[in-house]
Amino acid sequence: MRDDLGLDAIFRPKSIAIIGASRKKGSIGREILHNLIENEFAGAVFPINPHADYIHSIKCYPSLAAVPDPVDMGIIVVPKDQAVQAVDECGKKGVKGIIMITAGFKEVGGKGVEREEELVKVFRRYKMRMVGPNCMGVLNTDPSIKMDATFAPTFARDGNIGFLSQSGALGVAILEYADDLNLGLSMFVSVGNKVDIGGSDVLEYWAQDERTKVILLYLEDFGNPRKFTHLAREIVKHKPIIAVKSGRTMAGARAASSHTGALAGLDVGTHALFEQCGVLRVNTVDRLFDLGQAFSRQPIPKGKRVAILTNAGGPGIMATDAVVSVGLQMAQFSDKTLSRLREFLSEEASLQNPIDMIAHANAENYKRSLEILLEDDGIDSLIVIFVHPVYVDAKKIAESIIQVAKKQNEKPILCVFMGKKHEESGIEELQLAGLPTYLFPESAAITLASMEKYNRIKNRPEGKILSFKDIKKPVTQKIFDRALTENRERLTDLEVSQVLAAYGIPMPKFVLVRSLEETVRVTEQQNYPVALKLIAPEVVHKSDVGGVILDLHNEAELVRGYMRLQDNLSKLPNPPQKYEVMVQEMVKGGKELIMGMSYDPSFGPLIMFGLGGVYVEYLKDVSFRINPLTDLDAREMVTTLKGYKLLEGVRGEKGVNIDKIVEMLLRLSQLIADFPCIKEMDLNPFMAFPEGEKCMALDARISVHNVPPEEQSDEVKPRSSSRAKSNPNVKKHV
């Protein structure tokens, strides 16, 4: 395994110094040394303490400089005021990696922030890698290394799961829980404050590690979301990544003037990022381990079809409800399967899925039934349920399931053994044999749904970022430059229409007027029907103040509409003093959609798409993605809406032009990528029709802000972006 990241010094050191090792039992300096020795670390260990000659029967050194041998990694557990000096000593010794257990840095604020800044300067000067500070440590179960550089009381079993936790306190519970489930880890790391090594570094390292087959994450924030997305997209093609993300984005904490900003509330950035890069998200650590059990021990299902085998009707019905509710399908058994099952199951048994063998089903019944179901090509995965009757040996049932499971590795088998976990329950035997075991059917169904989703993620095609050749970027640049020079927060309606037109996003024709007389005069020059819309800097949502009058078919209706608009304004607490009226050609029919963007300080531009109109913030049938969009991202945004069937057409009506909607989203994505100064944007409503040429935005708004130079370009460029150069595989739109 190549180590371009320099992390072998952290995960595979040949020698370790514990700077701050202690003789006091229960202290962190003592527990880390004890864990390294107790779990038989394969390298050399050097306790550092100027006040002790020996600790744990091992020679102790007064300083790192006094150690006669090379030291790969230093574990620092000294008081916070001595931490920076300890790092400097490590640098002078030639140490390559540091685990900083010591707390009292950025997480406490005040002087802690300054202390952390000084810490960073020192380890960077010596080009060392660091985990922490304020972390629990690192472990590696590789039999050739066996390193427990943590202060946790539990050393993980050897396994194939890499687990990263941002919380040190939670890390202790994680290791204990994994042990309770007989679940093995390849490596574990508590990253703490992440002054150097963060989630992306560890992901990249584990992507190359042959022992790590599954990656579990507990995250509180993203160091670099763009880099994380780039890495995760590549890794999930080969290894599943499952994550719990606590905390919330900042987007929902600020006032938002656009529908998109209002909807881009708590957590949508995280959700969008995970969806785009294929990370499976769960809400709890408990669920994280539910999935971890199955992904690390069982094959990935090739489809949605689930068979349920049980000895009790109630749990079978519960499992059926759960399977259907999470989007999986109940398998239909072949005639051959049904015929073979009838040969030995009792007459009272139900042979329809779920198969209820009734309470007196024995180990042989489970064994033969399971063998037959595994041979049915119409089944992709199985849930085996056992409810413990008094007169049935649970361990024998477990052993029969294990025997069958060992003979195949194509279809996942998840077990539900209901009842308390005890020595005779059979649960431990199942877990040790690699069969995920749950107390309730819902957990098994949710886990299978995640496995099936990962199968689709792993096999989905690679998206492309399209470049449209017909855009007029110089025209748009002048508009944004003028708005920023004038310190404006929003573009005028005329400027918005010019920007959208330059990027191939059509709007209806319109004229701006300032009086009733002018309204009548200009309307004579265009066809009825028309709409009147209020244009005032202080009015963001026109319909909220009665500033939209629709469907005016002649001059009389036009005059009445204009007067009604003025009357609506006069009733406002603070009516606008200066305003214009837009006379816009009326577009009738179609489906109302919304497209937009809101800038998130953590994730950058978030693009939104959904069912639009005045009720968008109430219906909230929307999807978000982080810019830039690939063609695959854009299409998924459309097809994953709850109301997608309405767009396809229901009750005989024609569906809208989905390809045109996808194109508009991609044009919007290119506009946003070209101009980072866009803060928020709404195209609402965007009217969609069966005919692509009729699709257009009826109303739009764009707000702007000055973006710091470091945020104007991504650190990690999109994989297949063609915006910088011509690409023959990219569709050209004229």
C-alpha cells in the first residue's frame, strides 16, 4: 500500500513514544501505555516521564531526546501548556506522526485558539502529520501491528470496518458497542479538532487499505466538503461509506429573501452532499451499526426482492410491512420452490411470502427451507425470523442457519432473533459466523433497503458536467460587475431577464411602465392576454402584497387590473414610494416548477428544484444538490420528487418535457459556477410544457454578494468538467 499521505506513521508505526506516560492507574498516560502492552503492539514502546525510571515494568526516559532509537510516532498526553513544546521536541527527534490526546485548544475558545494556532505552526515546520488535538487516539487491529493507541478500555476485534469518530467520548462507546455485537474493525481513529488529519485524509488512506472493506463515519462538521465529495464519489464504487452527521448547516440560521434560501434550511447541504457522492446516511449510531453488521459480513443484494422465513405470524407481518414501507418488494416464489416446501412443512404452514412455518418449526425445517429459498432466482435477499418458543433449542436453529449460509455468498441473509440476548439465544453464534442479527424486523428491512440502494449507487453511470456553447458570458459579467460596484444586493428585473437570456433560460416578453397611460399605450403593441407585476426594490415576493394581476384580456380589464394593483399597494403599512409595473405576456397552462440557488457558507452554492408556485414553502416537494451539477444529478433532482408522476402526466394528460427541465437546471448550474457572486436565485414559477420550446421562467430574482477570493474556486476540480476546455463527449447546445 502506497503512503502518499504520510499516514503510515499514524496507523502503522514501528515505534511509539508516550510523552506524558504515567504510573498512576486510571490516568490517560497510564491507560494508553497499558493498552499498547496488553494488546501486544508489534513495535517498540518508549514511555517519557522525567519523574519515573520505569512504568509498567518498562524503562522510562526523561525526555524524547534521551531515547536512543528512532521514534515513528509520538502520543502526547502532557498538560495543555506543555503541548506545543512537546510537539517541538518530537520534530527535533525526527518523529513523523503525532497523536495529540491533550485538550484545551480551539474547542475551549479564548487562549485555546491561540494555543492551537501555535501548535499548527510547529508541526508544519517539521512536516509532521497530526491526529487531534482533543482526541481519543488510534487503533489498528492488523495482526502484524496490533496497535491500541487509545485510552478506551476495549480493544476492537480484528475485522474489515474502518471507523472514524469526530467525538472522542463517543469513541469509547463505539468500541464497546462493536465488541457487544462481535463486530470487528480494521482501524479506528478519533480525529478531534482536526488541525491536520481530517475525514478526507482518512478516507483517502482507507480507500487504499485492502483490510478495510466498509467505512463508518461519525461526523460533526466537514473540513472541506468539496474534497470530501470528490473522494467519496470514487470510493463508493468499491467500498460503502455509511455516516452519521450531527450538527446543522448555517443556511437555516440566517434570514433568506428567496424561496430557495428559506427552504435551504437545516441540514440540506449535508443531505445533498451525501446523495451526490453516494454516502449512505443514517440518523443514529445504533442504525450505523445495524448497517455495519450487514455490509461487513454479507454480500450486496442484486435487487429489491425479499423473502421472509419465520416461525411466527405476527413478526412475519411486521417484517412484510417494513419491507414494503422502505421501498423493497416481497418476492414471488416459483412453483418449484412452493412444491419443494410442501413436501416437508406442516399443513398449517403458510407458504406465501412471508413463509410462516408456525411455532413448532425445528432446526431441520429452517435448514431445508433456507436452502430451497436460496436456490430461487426470484429472490435477492432473505430475512430469517425466529421467535423463541419454550420447547425449541435456539442454538440449534442458529446452527442450522449458519450451515446453510456458509455454502453460499451471493444473497444476503439477515436474521431476526426476537427475545432477550442470553447465552442460549443463538445470537452470539450467528454474529460470530458473520450473520447480522437484529431484535426486530424493522431494523433488518431498513438495513436491506440501504444495501439495495448501495447496489444502485455502485452501478450507476458516471455523470458529466455539460458545457453550453451558446452562452454570452461577457454580457452577464458586465451586469454583475455593475451591481457589485454600486453595492447593490439585488439585480433589477431587467438585469435578471438579460442574465437568464444570456444563459439560454427564456422568460416571457415584457415592458416596464410607470403610469396607467403608459400601460395602455404599450399594451396596444402586443397581444393580449397580459399580466401586471409590481417592480419595487423593497418588495421581494410580489404575490404577498397583491402585486400580481393575471390574465387581462382587453383594455378594460387592463385598466381595472392596474387600479386594483394600486389599491392593493395603498393598503400596505409601508407602501413603496417608487415602483414600476411590468406588463408581461401571459403564459397559460403548463406545470408550475421552481428552480433556484442559495449560498451555504459550508457547502457553497446549493441548487434547488421542485414543484413551484406560491405554495412551494408549504408543500416543500423539493430536492437540493451542491453545485456543479452533472447531467445525472440534474435528472435525479427531477425524478426523485414525490410529485414526479404529475410531471410524467396523469389521467391521460401529456407529461412535461423532462429533457428540457434537465437542460435548464444544467444551464443554471453553469451560470452559478461562472459567477460565484450570486448569493440567492429563484426562478418561480418556471412553467413546464410538453413542448420544450414553450418552457420558460415567468418570474425570477437574483441577489448578489462579494465572495472572498479563497471561495471563488474549488480546491478539488470536478472530475469530468468540460467548462475549461472542449470535450467531444459533451453535448453541444446551440
